[in-house]
Amino acid sequence: MASENRGGLFALSGLPAISILGLEFLGTVLLAIIESKPSL
């Protein structure tokens, strides 16, 4: 059922590529923030 829910989310988002690019962008931003704060 998890796979069906994910398919529904992708369908609602319009194109799966948009969601994938969004996740990659968020990941890059998080990495940049972590690297900019060596105290963490």
C-alpha cells in the first residue's frame, strides 16, 4: 500500500521529476547548512 500512496503523491504533484528535483535541492541546501556550521 505504501507504493500506491507514493504513486498518488507523484500523480498529484504532476510530474515525478519535480518531486525528485525538489528532494535533491532540499538535500543540497541541508548539506550546505551543515557544512557552514562546523560547531554542529
